[in-house]
Amino acid sequence: MEKSIVIFRGSPRIRGNTNALADIAAACFREEGCRVTEFDLYGMDLRPCTACRECQKDWSKISCRQKDDFEKAAAAVQESDVIILATPVYSWYCTPPMKALLDRMVYAFNMYYGEKRGPSLWEGKAVSLITTCGYPPEKGADLLEEGIRRYCRHSRLRYLGMLCERHMGYRTEFMDDEKRARAVAYAEHLLEMTGLKDL
């Protein structure tokens, strides 16, 4: 059975640093026979969550009263084995469309916010993070990673770790052989952790 990975790209720059890492990982996943679905969030109509809780009324399905591109994203998540969040760090967290997606998903997939507490409709799915920042990762991406860890615990998802690379400045070249090798190693490790390697 074909395994599926969904990559949500939260960078406004199609040829930016974060997407460069995501491109390498996506190529590795496809080489291993996985189906990879990708979304460029800046090109989508993805509105912020309004906490209306309309999604909590029917525990049998994922729903939202807002009619935008979230429906496509949610369907891809439902079909996926692994969810990858690829975002640069902006002000020590993710970019605005990625935050909108995370907020929409935490309500739509977790039936925790109605009159009674219900189930997590995506329990057990694997989540991983690809990010870039200007500080050393332990000072630039630590808050983002901790936020995603807590998000996963809250949603009963499996957090599988982070690939983070630092960019030393706009006058320097980002990608090099070492970063490329780490991106490949990250992808291979993710495939092994999820049992998707050598299907």
C-alpha cells in the first residue's frame, strides 16, 4: 500500500532556504516510493480561526464553517501517514499562514472544545518540522520546536523531531554540501522511524 506524506510549506519565498531543505527531503521520500503532497501556504486562501466551535458539533468528520482552502489541506492530512511543517522562523515562531493552519487544525481535528470532550480525529499521525533561522538553532528555533512538541502532545500526535539549519546572512550562500547531506539524512531517518523505508 502506498504511503503518503504531506508537506506544508510556510515560506513566502518559493526558492528560499526552508523550501530548499524541503525540496531535498521531498525528493528522498519520492525515491522511496512515497506519495508526497505539497501545499504552498502563502498561495492559499487560508483564513485565521475564529474559535466559533462550529467544527465541534459533529465528531464524525472534519469540518469548518469557513469555506476556503482549509478543506483541501484537511483532506490531505486525513490521508497522510506523516505531516511535515516546513516554515522559517519569524519572531521565534512560524510564519502567519502556518500559524493559521495550525490553529484551524487544532480545532477541526480535536473534539475537545464543545460541551463535552471528544476524541482526537488524527491521533497517532506523525509530525516533523523543517525550519531555518538566523540564530543558532538552540536560540533561534527552540521556542518553535517546543510549541510543536506541545501541540503534538495536546493532539495525541507523534512528534518525530526537527531539521533546522542556520543562515548566516543575506550576503552568504545558504545551501552547501553539509546542509544537503543533513537534509538527506533527516529524510532517511524519518522514513526509518515511520516504517516507510523499503516498502
